[in-house]
Amino acid sequence: MSPFWCWGWSRTKIGAHLSIAGSIDRAVDRAVERGCETFQIFTRNPRGWKFRSLREEEVKKFVSKLQASKIDPVVSHMPYLPNLASHNNDVYRKSVETLVAELNRAAKLAIRFVVTHLGSHMGAGMEVGFRQISAACNKAFSMTQDDVQLLLENTAGTKNSMGATFEDIRQIIDGIDQRSRVGVCYDTCHGFAAGYDVRTPEKLEATLRRLDATIGLDRLKVVHLNDSKGKLGSCIDRHEHIGLGKIGNKGFKVVLHNELIRNLPLILETPVNTRHDDGWNLRKVRRLSK
């Protein structure tokens, strides 16, 4: 039997990306209310460059609630605006500053991982993008302690985007000095859109073997669990509710019964709309995982 495949039960950690509305410690309350074993947050408003420093009292509340909940790991996600692959000096400077700030904020909040999108080379070419991203990581690591691991997230392969293939991510890692501080977050929607099929045990195993041969499975730390509105290889980055997209219920049952994946933190970034919410998707994943 494949070392990646097992229909037995293990303690699967399932969670979602949660709001920090009200105060950042409220995210822990929401995680507990939803029965999450892991969760992800933005530590600040993700849609702007400006942000305020974390107050000592809110840090204490967050850490205290987190310890009491025994939820682990917690993941923070970089905001939307930074582009670590940009050749625009102003955007690049602010992007690196944001990365430094997020690593420091995560360390204060006892958050183990920061996930980052890899950005777009904006027409300058992949080689420029590779150099910019690796240099941004090197700069940020030189200015921060190693309490937090940075996770590079695979992309869907949209025009000019970086990191759609495992080979691309490997090239970025190769340009980073402190490689022990770098891991990978695999997004199922992005991977499917980029051409990585996971809908049968054989295809999922082939994808994992390619990841292992290229990057190393030891670097895979978190999975973003999202269905895909786009077809396999469509390069369309549109998340769908679990089971309602092109990966489907059968595909997610395959994913959720894979021994390697089910022992990783699984975090939903599914839509919240009039059809379904986080609770619906969490319940769906728990049913499919049994």
C-alpha cells in the first residue's frame, strides 16, 4: 500500500479563516464556537497598507484564550495588497515592510505560521519575480527572529502570477538563505486550477509524489481546503463550497482520507454567502473525513 494512503482514522485538525471583528481575541471565541481544531486570521485590515500596532492588552487576551482553547496551530495570512514579486520600488518596499510586520505580529500572538501569496511579476518575467520574492524573504528574515515559519502558498496560474508549479516554489526556496524558516501551504483550489488533480487516490498520490520530489513533503505544513469553480487546469482562482465545485464530494473524500493530508492542519477559505457559511462547510468536511 502507498505510504500516502490510508482509510484509517486519525485526529484531523479542521478549521476556517475567521474574522477578528471587534477585537483580535474574538477570533479565538469564534473558533471555539465552531469547534475548530485550527484556524486562520488576518491580524489586521487586509485591504490597506496602514495598520496600528498590537496593544499589549489585546495580545494578552488572544494568547490567554488560545492557550485555554488548546487550538493549535493558528495561522495568519498576509494582507491582499503586498506583492513580493513586484519590480515597482514603492510597492516592493511596502510589501517587504508588511512581511516583516506580519512575522513580528505573529510571534507576539504565539502564531506558528504566516501564509503569503507569492504575487505577480507584472510582465517583468518569471526570473525577475523569483529574484524579488527570494530577496524579500531574505530581507524579512534578517530583520526578524525565527519564532514563526513563513509558508509559501501555491497559486492558480493566472496571468503573470508566481508559484503555480512546485518547480516555481522550489526555485524561490533555493534563493532563500534561511531555508529552515520556509514551508509550503497547499491550496486545493489553486492546485486544481493549475493542473494538479487530486480526485482519485492514484492522481492524488502522483501529485504528492511530485511535490515530494520537487520541494519535499517535510515542507508541507498547512492545507487550504477549497473546492474550485474552475475546471482542472483552468487557471481560474475562484473558491467554491466543499463538494459543490469541480473537485466535488468524491474528490474531497479522497483528499480527506489520505494519511499525509489528514494529519496536517486543514483550513477552509470557502465563500460565505446566501447559500452556505463556514459552519456548513466545516460540517461537510467532518462528514466526508469519517
